[in-house]
Amino acid sequence: MKPVSTDSQPESAVQTPAKAPNSLAIANDYGIAKVNKTPWQSFILAIFSGAFIAIAFVFYISVTTGSDAGWGLTRFIGGMAFSLGLMLVIAAGGELFTSTVLTTIGWVNKRITMKQQLQCWARVYLGNMVGALIMVALIMMGRLFELADGQWGLSALNIAQHKLHHTWTQAFVLGILCNILVCLGIWMTFATKDLLTKCIIVILPVAMFVAAGFEHCIANLFMLPFGIAVQNFAPDSFFAMIDMSRDQFADVNLTNAIFNNLIPVTLGNIVGGGIFIGLGYWLVENGSFSSFTAKEVLEPAAKPEAE
């Protein structure tokens, strides 16, 4: 018997390959959705995200303190633990400044104005800071710095102090590198609608930037104030426990935190995510994409999660 030619089959019986998601189109709508949220909704979701990143840093300190696994492996384990923060943002919903900078795609496509974009960035950054500071207060009241005979708190102080010893240029470049990885992780989630897959996808980019010591401004909005809080408010018994003096961490202060870290790192995060990734992928399309949106590319359109 001769095989039946597919040419004679009805058109409805011939399967056509599914279209791959257009990540640039999804990223465009992703940024526009962030700007279009009400200010109050955006701010509250940003508070949650700031707290999520702080929780991830607590996890990082907990699994790396006292580790004898070796420098690289210890940092890799810590990076895996820190990826919990971005996973919480994706799965539980939140607004995180370092991924919000991808709104540059909507701006360059003239779908949002620069004023709308900057207002969105400002309220998300402020909300992230509030969430991080709430966690600082809770952890100080919980006296987590006394864990492991004070070694947990010593680790936190050493991390904060290390972050303040970067030069301005170094902090700026480490901020660029960090948000390249964060936004690449978010960009990869545009290729799938499955929540579990999204969470798994972001683990290695986050683990990589943490292991390499790149700088994340929202993580630092928790880590630096926490270091300052321990240096100023931890009881003398804590410093006796770790056999160190409070004065050895005198450089962990608000002035150094703002000018030596938060400003250059925040600017670096904007460049790394908003320019290198957002505008970089936009340039791949030479701006020709601006006439369509994700709704016209995907059937049904994928609604990106609030990261």
C-alpha cells in the first residue's frame, strides 16, 4: 500500500510549528505594565520585593557563615541561597527596581514618557528601601546577629565593610555586571509561561553574580543599613563575644553607604539592565519592533509576571 501523501490531507490536519515567544515584545509590555500600575499598588509591591531580597540575604549569611567548603564553593552555595529573593519576586509578585529598569524598552518605543519612567523607578526604589529597612528592624529585634556565637553578625559586618571599600568606579562597574545578570535572568523568563520554569531559570544568573561579588543596589539597601545597625546598636556583649571592638567597623556608616556604594551601584544597575540589556536587545531589532506588541505576537498573549 502506498503511503498517503500529506499533500492530499486537509489543511486542518497539517500541524504548523508554534511561534516562539518574542521576548522583546513581551519585555515592552512588561515595562509598560509596571508604569501603568497605580502608584499605591506599585509601592506596596515594591515593599514586598525589598523584604524578599532582604530575606534572601539572611539566607545567604546563614549558609555561608562558618562554612569550610572553600571560597568558591561557599560563595556558589550562598548564591544559590540568594536566588530565593528573585524567585519570591517572580512567584509571589513584586516590583523590584533592578528589573524595573527594563522599562527603557517601552520608553525608546515611545509607549511611555521619560517622566512616567522616572516616577516608576523612584516609587519602586523607595518601596524596596522601605521593605529592606523593615527587615533590618525585625532582624535586629530578633537578635539574629548573635547566631553561631556572634559569627553570623560578624559575617554581616564584614560583608557590609567590604562593600564600602570599593572605589567609586569599581562599585559602578560591579553594579553594571550585576544587573546584566539579573535582567538576563528576567529576560529568559519571557520565553516560558510556566512558573516553576521561570523560578529555575533565574537561579544560575543570580548565583553567578553573587558568587562573583557583583553589586545589587536593593540587596545593599538591606545589607548596609543592617551593618550600620549592628555597629551602632548591638550590645557590648556581642562585640565581646566576637572578640572585636565596635571601632573596628567605624567606617560602616551612613555617609559611606550612600556615597561609596549606593549611588554608584544604583547607577551601574541602571546601565547594566536598562541600557546593556534593555536597549541592547532593542537595537538588535533596529527599532523596527515598535509597531507591534506582545499581544499581536502571541496567541494568547503571555502576561508577564510582576518581577
